[in-house]
Amino acid sequence: MPKLLRALPFLLLAGFAALPVGAEVQQRPRPQPEGALGRLPWQSWHDGAIAPPRPAPQYQQRIVFAFDKPSNSLLTPSRELSQLCRRNLFVQQINLHYRAFGPGERPMGVGFGSLSFNIYDPGQRRSPDRVYFFKDQDTGRCQVFTARLQDIGRYFIRP
């Protein structure tokens, strides 16, 4: 028995020496072309199981009114509709799809009251004989101007 106790430290030392020192993580070799800078980050459209992103919708914009004098003299500002526009309750369906402008002015979006053409109006505040002009629609400074279609009909540009 004492011989066994004397041999025990040697047996334990031999047992620990037989264990692996550290598990090595093996990397799979990835061939890269000459001059490559490394792997690109993962993108969802590279994965066949995920559909690619949709392209942004594009619309043909059309000028429908061109004024020969500043629009301030032809259009009437509407305070009530401007407040509704700022709350997205009276807006164009497609911003600046139809455009109007005066000399040296930025384009304004146009919506027609008849058939609610290009107008989102859940409160039914539109009038069929009016044309609505929108300035800075997607901001907190949205302004809506109105005009009777008969009064500005001579500035209409036919398709």
C-alpha cells in the first residue's frame, strides 16, 4: 500500500500530461481572390430565402397650371385647410404629382375637388368647383391655397 501511495503522484501527473493542453478551434479555409480585402458584411438580399427590397415607387410628375403672375394674386389661402394639412387630414395622396407654379416660385402640389382627385379628405371638406394648391405639405408649415376652377382655367395646361 505505501508503494501505491508513493506512485500516486506520478500516476496523477502522467494522467494530466495525457490530457490535451487546449482545444484548438479549427477555421475552415476560405479561398479569396488575389487583392481581396476580406469578406463583405451580410446583406439580407444575398440570402435567397429573403425577398429583395422593393424599389421606390416612381411617378411621372406633370405640370397642370403655369401662372403668368405670382400665385399670391390668384390663390386664396385657407387657414382651416392649412391646419388640417398639418395634421394630415387634408393632403395630397401623392405629393407634387401634379404641379403648379408662378414666375420665380417653387412648385406647389395640386389636388382637384371634383372626384377628390389626388386629395385625401376624410372629413369631406373639399368642394367640386375648387382646385387646391399645397405648399410644404410634409412639414409643420403646410399651407393650402384654393381657387375656383373657372377663375384659373386659362392657366391650365392640357395633356
